[in-house]
Amino acid sequence: MIRGAYLEKRGWGREVVFSERIWFCIGLLLVLVTACTPSTAAVIPSTQAIIRGTTSQTINTARPTQGSNQPPTTAPIFTETFTPQPSISISDTYTPKPSPTPTTATRVIFAAIGDYGSGNKDETDVAKLIDSWQPEFIITLGDNNYPEGAADHIDEAVGQYFHSYIYPYYGSFGEGAGVNRFFPSLGNHDMLTENGKPYLDYFTLPGNERYYDFTWGLLHLFALDNIDSEPDGVGASSIQAQWLKAGLAESTSAWNIVYMHYPPYSSGMHGSTDWVRWQYAEWGADAVLAGHDHTYERLEIGGLPYFVNGLGGAGRYDFVNILGGSLVRYNSDYGAMRVEATETQIMFEFITRSGEVVDTYKMGK
């Protein structure tokens, strides 16, 4: 809001009979009037908004210990710092269109975005891409709010772009959705402030909100919390894993999708996360989606497709150790996944912000 000040000048006038005796008094009065008259200038603050979230990258030489079912204890290979961008005009910010009404049709389209929550131009571009698809809902693969999951940044990182998919929405960027169409998963950056409290306060999600499931038409989706601070555990015998196993066994949906932040398999900078290599295929999952590495990769392990989708806008990583089973790798630009499902076929696409289709993968039943 632009604030201004209106300052009213006041003048003083008076009829006098001039004489030699009062000339001195008149002169003194004029000096005092000049000194006391206020200025009419008003200071108007800038109307520009600061959009934060550019990443710079620092590489360490230590890598997490692999081959263990426990979280790594060595320093990570990659750390992220964030430097504010120059301010941009408010007219350059992005307001998403209202998302469509939920449908019970036999075709469902949804979007998946990972490692996106910077509030920068790259995220803006990817959000516009997603909005152009008019998905019925959006899932996220973690790191919704860089750099440290702070409460005073989450609406800028998420609500600015996706408020029309969120219910209930109490942020400052417009009206929310009539029903919730935004289903995030926790990332390690989301946990850096009060163990994820700003995230848990901001969203209203099913179950315990850390890990949960929901159905949408012919789809059954399971969001996991595989950050190692999860109270119900992250190993294959944990309470959380047994919840997933039971949920997949009970599902009657055409397609079962599992998604999370840390990738079970990845050729990227962070690499694979051994302790979340659960028996997804045996339990009934059709595909597994993850983020954390800021790349796009499709792998096939044990007959099950695994996707790494972390190009939502927060820096891009290199590929380091190429895994057996890695079929498609991409890290040249930002983008998101578009998923389209029917009763007999599901199609996964990774599309860049410029509209280039990098990968298309179809499964049939």
C-alpha cells in the first residue's frame, strides 16, 4: 500500500499601522514565520516487492554412507544457500487460475512438482506450466518452503502460486479452493524450523498429516514422510511402512501411486536413500515418485518405475553415479510431471517450463 501525507500550510496575516517603532518587530515576526512554516514534501515508499529464493551451490567432498538401512551420519555432498534476487515489479508476480471442479470421470490428470518452494522466477514459470494443464490436483515431492521452512515465507513459497488448489486457505494471495486439491509431502528443508511446525500449521491434510493417503477417482495415492526424524520410523519394518503395506493391500483403485521426498534410487548429487527401499512392488504399488535430487530421472528397479522429480525451481544438480536401471536422465531446465490415468492406462510425462516433453512413460493394465 502506498502511503502519503497531506500537509496543510497555514499563513498568518494582519493589518498594522507602520511606524518607525514597529519596523523592528515586523522584521522579527517575518523571520519567525519563515522558520516555522512546515514543508509540503511527502515521502512515498517503493511499490516493488522482493521475491526471494535464488540458489547458489556448494559441493563438499564427503558423501553419505551407502548400503545401510540407517540415515547417513557423514556430511552431505551438497548444501544449499539462498541469496535474494533483485526486486521485481508486482506486476511480474503470478496468480494461478482457479483449479477445475473434482470429477468422477474415467480419466484423471494431476501434476507432480518437487523441490520448488523458493518463490523465484523459475518456480513462477513451472507454476504457470502446471496451471496450463488444468490438473484436478497437485502432489509435491517435498521441499515446499526454502531455505529453512520458515512460517513467514511459506505463503510466498506455496500460496502465491497454488492457493486456488488449497483448502482451507488462509494466506494473502486470494481465494482458496472449495475442496483441497493440493497434497504435499514433507522435505528436509520443511523440517528445519520447529521440526516442520509451519508446514503442519499451513496445510490441512488427512491422517496425521505427516504421512497419509487419499483416493481421487480411479487413483489411490500414498504420501510418505521418509525424513529420518519421523516418529513412526522410516525403515521397512517401521510403523509407517506397515501402514503403507496394509493400505496398498486394501486398495481397490486402478492405480496405486506412492510418493515421498528422499528417493530410494537416484543417480544424482545426493544419491539413493537406502533406508526407504521398501518392498513397494510386492506390496502393490504401481509407481514411486520422489524428489530431493534436483534432477529428473526415470529408473526401473525390479520391474517397478521409480521417478526422481526435483526440478521445481530451486537450483539444478549434476548426475554423479549412474545406477543400473537408470533409463532417462535430464537436468537442463526446470519443469514438472503431468500424469494422466484411465482404468486401463497411466501415462507419466516430464515437461519443461518451455513446453518440451522430455520423457513419456506409459503403463497398461
